[in-house]
Amino acid sequence: MIALLGSCQHLPEDYESITLKGSDTEVNVALALAEYYMADETTVSIAVTGGGSGAGIAALINGKTDIANSSRPIKKEELDLASARSIAPVPFIFAVDALAFIVHQDMEVDSLTLDQIAQLFSGKIANWRELGGPDNAVSLYGRQSNSGTFVYLRDSILKTEYAAHHKQMNGNAQIVEALKSDRAGIGYVGVGYILKEGGGVIAGIKTIKVKSDPASTAVSPVEQSAIANGAYPVVRPLFQYTNGMPDGKLLEFIEFGLSPKGQQIITENGYYPIFQAHKQHNEQLLNQYYEAQESH
């Protein structure tokens, strides 16, 4: 667990605690937001833990976290269970993630179509020579089934089950480290995990450029313009779920992430600011809340 505590100038009973749990894709950026927020709000303590989107949503349903970080939308069966337990998940979209496909730095293949990616991870393409690469069996790296990234890729790109030899790793960082040494491997991670401070991709790996179809131009997930104009095809919103509309410091923290400063922090940590449609979604939630408060 990554625990963050505010200033020690206040007695423990003065603190208001906020807990975030869930998506490993979101851990680092949520941690950065918490650090900046607590620099000004010294009576707030924030604890950030990972475990996967499924674990975060389960914790929210069980009353074990204030915010569930999730890199996927909540499932119907999760909503049904939440309703049975009088939990009302509210989805805020606070960042945008581009899913990056990475290989060893010496891999000869530079770009892939979405269909080729689907065939690789479903096991239909088993040797790199089928894609113009070396005569090596493909080695697949990904996340565990409780990961929102695992679910997103399976449901949105593969549209079938993963290959049986797909290695399920505990987190993005493990996938990155594995690809530094496996010359026949390919894996998927949130783009924030492959960028070094100050820009550029970390050493030891190569980012595969992706195109929607053979006629499209292949683009990299680290090109911000390609994300903004929709040219990079594997992009998803990142969610923070609360139980009902938050208030107090919890609401302030949510709004901080959506503010210009919060969006700047998100960008500095390798993710992308939310799109206009996401802003409208959040504004609708917040406007309904404030209108209800005024009516009382």
C-alpha cells in the first residue's frame, strides 16, 4: 500500500481520511494528485492502493474505500450487487489513457494493425515471422483478469478470449520489466508506465505504432496530438467511482483532479486530459448536485 499523510502539525483526530483503491493503471497518477492536494490541505490524509479495477469496485460496494479507481466502466452485475447493498456508484472521468503495446528494444516489427494485435493476443498469430519479424514464437504478457485493462483489451480489441499462454502479470511495471529481457515478447500497459521524466520512452523497450486498418497511418500512443485528434485507436477514459455524490473534502479532491491544475498534473504524469464529452459528463453530475444543494 502507498500511504500518504498530511502535515504532522495537527493532531490525528483533526485529520479527514480519504481512501482510493483499484486500477493499477491509475495508481501513480492518483498518487501524484494526492500529493499535490495534501500540500495545501494539511488536515487531509489520503491512502492510495492498487489491486485492479475489479478490486477497487468491490471495495466500494463493500464500503471499504471512498473512491474506486477503475480503468473500465462498472459492470451490470457489479451495479446489481451495489444496489442490493444500498451503494450508488457515481462515475467521474478524470483522465484519458492510451494503451501502449510494447516489445523488446531490438524487435524488428515497428507497427501493427488492430486486427494483428487481436490475432497476437488470441494466439492466432503464433510466430513473429508471420508479421515480418524474427522466427521466434510470440510470448504474450498482460494483466490478471481482475484488471480493467485486461477486460478492456479483451472486450474492445480481441473480442474473444486471450491465448492460453498469455502470461498474467501483477501490474504494469512487471510487464515493462519482462519486455526488457524477452526479445520475443509483446505486452500492453498504460502509456504512463513507459514514459520517462522529461519526455521520451524509457530504455530497453520499443513502443509499437498502431493503425486501425492496413490503409491507416500507424501512430504512437506517446504522440499527444494523435490522442487529441483521435488518430491513435486504443484510447479509454479513466474513472473514479464514489458512493453517491461526494461532499466535503472528498468532493474537493475529486474537483481538484478535474481542475486545470489537476489536469496539468495528469498530463505531467504521462496521461492525457479529459475530452470535451468527459467534461460535459462531469459537469452534469456536479451541476445536479449543486442545484440540489441550493434547493435545500
